[in-house]
Amino acid sequence: MGEIVRAVRPGPVFGGLVVVAVVGGWLCARAEPGRNGEAVGGTILLVLAGWVISLCLHEFAHAVTAFRFGDRNTEVRGYLTLNPLRYTHTGLSIGLPLLIILLGGIGFPGGAVYVQQAGFSRAERTTVSLAGPATNLAIGAILLGVVAAFGSTDGTWMTGGLLIGSDHIVLWAALAMLAFLQITAAILNLIPMPGFDGYGAIEPYLSDQTRVSANKIAPYGFLIVFALLFIPALNKAFFDGIYALFELSGVPSELSSYGWYLFAFWR
């Protein structure tokens, strides 16, 4: 454990993202409800910076778990600095997920860091793959816990589906939207589709022939899943499941929708 602590060195880029998220949260906390400058600007800063931070932590979780199992290249490649610019596929890991949020408001997983798994046991390879989505679930649970604990004592959330009464409703809505992104990213990433972490978790247990066939699909896995979400029945089933998980926290899903309303000011 001490070796891991010494190897982890969060860089200034990650620190800058944290500062932006804090500023966004401060603007949200002081904003009046509605699409005003502070509410919209604060929500955008908090959600975008918070989402990139979570993407960094997702990739970091893969890397630090692999480092624990003996892959020292994760430190050499700079993955343990949490710097998004050091990831193997910055566009896939950061740019594409950000674009999908802007277009559709869901947290879509990006490309993973490169991990040298030679010498890993099958269980270790599975653990490395699951570390990323587990991190998203943990972040989502923490955010919802904060909103449930403090937001529900800050006034009345809902009456007939309308958000009213909370002194800091913009802040809770932005955090709820960020939590929603974490849950969607985790669930999507657990799909056992080649190219996703869910497939990486089961891949060590597949036959060589199955892996060869799956590798041919991997470059298109993202497009396949993305296209499937446009099928109305599958889209409804997916989001019904996400909202059900979301509301287990006691936080109404409408709060996340209000965050999206503030975030997507152009709609």
C-alpha cells in the first residue's frame, strides 16, 4: 500500500478541474432557481468539471488496480497523476463522453487506459476491468447520499412534480444530474460488449476462439450499444432501470431532470 501511495501524484490539471468544480458548486449554491446566469453557468461548470474528474478517477481506478497487481507501466505512462491528457485515447476517454453529455445528457463510458496484463491471473484481470465502473457507482452513491442527507432538509423538493421551496435547489439539481451520469456510465460500461469493461471482466474465462471473434467486434462495440439505445423499447427499459436505481437513494429523479434543464440551456 505504501508503494501505491508514493506512486500516486495528482497533477495540476486534475487540481484545476477540482477548482473549476468548486467554483461551479459555489455559483449553484448562491443561484436563484430558473435559467439565470448563475444557475446555468454554475451547473455547466460543476457538471462538466465533475464529469471529467469522474472520468479521470475511472481510468485511475483501472491503472492503480493494475499497478497493485504488478503493472509498473501505469506509473511510467503517467496514469497515476490523474491527468486526462496522459490517457492512451484522450479523445475517446474524455472528448467523446463530453460530447454525448452535450447531445443527450447520459454518461457514456469512454476508452480505457492501456494496461499490461501479462502475468495477471484471471481474477486479477476481472478486478482491473471492474475497478472503473465500480468507481462510477461509488461516486454516484456518494453524490446521492449528499443530496439525500442535506437537500431533503433544505426545504421541499416537490409538489405535484414541481420543484419548489429549497434554498439551494440549483446545487442539489446539478449534483443529482452528475450522479445520474455516474449511474448511466457504470451500467453501460458493465454491458458484456467487446470494448466495454463488462466484456473485459468475463473475457479471461472465454475460449480462444470466442475471444478472437469478439476482438473483431470490439472497434464497433460503442456504436452498437449507442445504436441500440435508439430502439424505443430498449431505451425505455434502460432508463426505467436507471431511474429505479437512482430513486433507491430517496432522491426524486425529477431533480436530475431539473439539473439537465439548467445545463442544456440551448434546448
